[in-house]
Amino acid sequence: MDHEFWTGVTIAIMMKFALKKAGPGVSAYLDKQVDEMEEGVEQCRSACIDAIRDAIKNEELSQWQAQCE
């Protein structure tokens, strides 16, 4: 057989071994990173919602003040 075939087989075996040994650690690390990113996105989302609610409240106040003049 061609040497490229055996190179492919060797690389596949090495990848399987590496994933089996390092997979759980990498998975835990990536899960932690994703959780941190989700927390940041949720904080940003909450801050934006609060800012929009304040803007709506201020607009309603401005409209009420304009009607009273």
C-alpha cells in the first residue's frame, strides 16, 4: 500500500488517542468559557432592557408634561 495511507491511519489513531486522553479536560475548560460568556451576554441584555425601560418611562413623563402645559 501507499505510504500516504499508513500516514492517514497513524494520524487517525493519534487523534483518537489525543481526544480520549485530553477530551474531558478540554471539554470542562470550554464549558467554563461558554458559561462565562453567557453570563456576560445576560448582564449586557439585562442592562439594555433596563435602559430601554428607563427611556420609555422618561418619554411617558415628557408626554404627560407636554399635555399639562
